[in-house]
Amino acid sequence: MPVSGVSDADQEAQRVTEFEGSAEEAEKVLLQAAHTYGHTVRKVRRREIFEASKRSYFIRLQNRVATYGFLIQLAELVHDSDTEDQDSHAA
């Protein structure tokens, strides 16, 4: 069971950005995303960024009405079955 106590099916996940480059460059892009990410929160009054690791940040956004939390993580694509299909058609 996840730490939040909610099943994975109930969690919303979305891609913030895609990036090609070194691990160090990707970490910088992730931190920049933490400073600019707003999802659908309007008129952010306060932004807190917590570093869980170089590849993961928890963002807490507060507006006049409520406080929202978001976890953003750096993920590396290690397999894409679509690429295999394209390679097999080319052969």
C-alpha cells in the first residue's frame, strides 16, 4: 500500500516535460520545473519546494483557498516497444 494510503489507480500522474541530455542537465530541468509547476492552481501565494533526492521534489502550493501538494520525479525511458516495432519493419 502506498504511503498515502490511496491505491495507485486513484492517483493522477502526468508528464511535466520531456528532455534529452545528461543526468546533470536533467536534474537542472527538474529543479526548474519545480520552480514553475503550477498544475491548475490559480494565483499561487506561496510555493515550497522540498528535495527528496536529486531526482525527486515535493512541491507545496498555497493559494487563498487551499494548499496543494505535488510530487515530481525524474524518470528515464529504458524501453519503448514502439521503437522495436519500427526497427522490425525497417529490417
